[in-house]
Amino acid sequence: MKKFSYEARDHKSNKIVKSIVQAESERSAAKLLVDQGFSPLSIKEHSEDGGLIKRLTNRITAKDKIVFLRQMATLIGAGLPLSQSLRTVLEQTENKRLQNIVQEIIADVEGGRALSDAFAKHPEVFDKIILALISAGEASGTLDEALMRVAEQKEKDAAMMSKIKGAMIYPAIVLLVIVAVLIFMLLTVVPQVENLYSDMGKQLPFLTLVMISISNFIINFWWVVLIILGVSIYFGRQYLRTESGTRTMALFKLNVPLFSRMLRKLYMARFTRTGQTLLATGVPMLDMLRISSEGVNNVVVGESIDRAAEKVKSGKALSASLQPEEYVLVMVPQMIKIGEQSGKIDEMMGKTAQVYEDELDNEIKTLSTTIEPVLMVVMAVLAGGMVGAVLFPIYSLVGSIR
């Protein structure tokens, strides 16, 4: 099957529409359009957008997906047919890459595919949570509600991540300034101290000798530094893509000082919010656990959920299955147990998610206050060492002159 971009006139609305259709040939594409009530104006084989720069500039953000899902939910809820809803959203979509994907979805839907199957062809944009919710919505006849639920789910997750990233801006800037000052002193101030001492024939202190050695290496072999830095970044990224590297990073996030408690709450908020959304839409418990384990975006926490799912499969209650897991916070199984007793697991998972989201909000607000003393200590140690390496020789020279 080939893809063809077309421009055609809709007989019903008399409007010009642009989209993509799948067919064996251009003639077959034209026949398919005529059968669907269009008068083809132009048809040409569709070429995929390529190139790294285009992919970066046309990156589909979380906001793009949320707006797309909300618009779809509103239009379908208003009674518009699925195909017409997709075409209306296409006209309002500004992201070029998302436009191409929506055009392909339209082609698939008009070709007889279910919306969930059409979305499944684009896993880089629509994850398993979205697919599960849409599939459940199609089965129950509540597609608009399912789309709205997944939009709200993604919106809450995006809001939490945005707050965490925003809180990290201050410490990142401070660290960048510290590194810049250190490099400036190594390349300008320290060499002058060496020249001063060599002119007077004096022996440099050990700390200053270390700084001068580092400075000379950077000045004379800067290209080696760049190569080492580039190679380290490349192989580091390659390692993090491996199963071992992914697990190492996941464990690091769960145990890193200052941030581990906040990140654990983030993962629990994701798990419970995703679980609530899936269960409320009619997704079975085991499917919910399987999808949620991937949705938390941490393989170690995901493994804990998978182990609990195996116990649930053998007949054990979900609360009891989650209880012994190290990286599942205590409140989660406790709240789920209340939900099991009342028959409202989804509601209790939603309340648990809300508690963790509120706690995250408060912790993020105080994050800069918590990090500031640590940054001050780091700055004092590094700056103190650098200043000492510069001042010790000067005091030594003054003492010898006296």
C-alpha cells in the first residue's frame, strides 16, 4: 500500500479538503475518493518528512497532544462523525508533523480501521495508556469521555513535570556559573601566578601546582578535553539506552539524595492516576497494571507493579500484592485496600494521586530553599580551593620579601 496526498472537493460541504489516502496506485486512490463522495483535484504520492533538523523543529509536545485529544473529545461529544471530527481538528493543528500523522489517521479511519488501530501505528506519539483508553471507549460507546479522560491524565502529568523542571532551573544556572568561573580562573588567573613564581625562582605550593597542571592541560590539549567529553557523552547515552543502563538510571532516580522522595511520589502519582483513569473507563485490572507499569516511566517501579500483577493473577488482592514492594509507598496499598472493601478502587486511586500531587506541589515550591545550602557549600569548597591556590603563593611571596 502506498500513501497519496490529495486535494479534493467534498460534495456535501462543497469545501476543498487536503489529506492522505492509502491505495495501490494513483488510479485506485482516485476511485476510493470518488466512492467516498469527493471530486479529486490533485493526487500525488506522499513523501515522508525526513532529516534530523525537521524532526527536532517539528517535535510533538505534550501540549500538542493534549489540545488534539481535547478537541477530538469535544467534537465527538457534540455529535460529529469521527472522520469529520478528525478533519476539523486537522484544520486547527499547527504542528506540521502532527498534521501528517492526523492525515494518516484519517486515511486509516476512512479505510475502515478503528481509531485505536489507527493511533497504534504511531507509538512514538500515542502511548499504550492512550491506546487502552480509546480502545475501551470504542468498546463501550463512550469515546468522547475516554478522550477527555486521557487528555486530563496527560495534562496533570505534564503539569507535574513542568513544575519539577522549573524548580531545577535555579540550581542548574548556579552550577553553570560555578563551572564558568572555575574555567575562567584556570585559563587566566592561575597561569599568571605560575609566571610570577617562575620569574622569582620560587617553589609553588602543592595545591597551586595541581591547579597549574590542570590549567596547562586544558590550554595545551583542549582538543583532547573536547574529544573525551564528546566520547563520554556518546557512550553514556548509548549505555543508558541498554537494559542495564536504563535500570541503573531508574535506581539512581529512586535513591538520589534530596530528590528521591519527590521522585518516588511522582511515580506513585503517575501509577495511581493512570490506574484510576483506566479502571474508570472499563479497562480490566490486569490490563490496567500492565499498562500502568509502563506508564510510570521507571523500570524498577514498573517491575514492582508487574510482580504485584502476577500475584493478582493468582487470586491475591491488589493491596496485599503491592504491600511488600520496596518502591511502592505505604499509602498506596492502604488506600487501595479501602477501595477494595468499598468496591471503589478507581476512586481511591484517584484520591491517592491527588494527595501525592498536592504534596509534590509543596515540595517543589520549597525545593530551591532545600538545594540552596547544598549549592552554597559546593560553591564555597570549589571557590575556596581556587582562591587558596591563587592566594597561598602570593602570601608566600610577601613573606619571603619581608
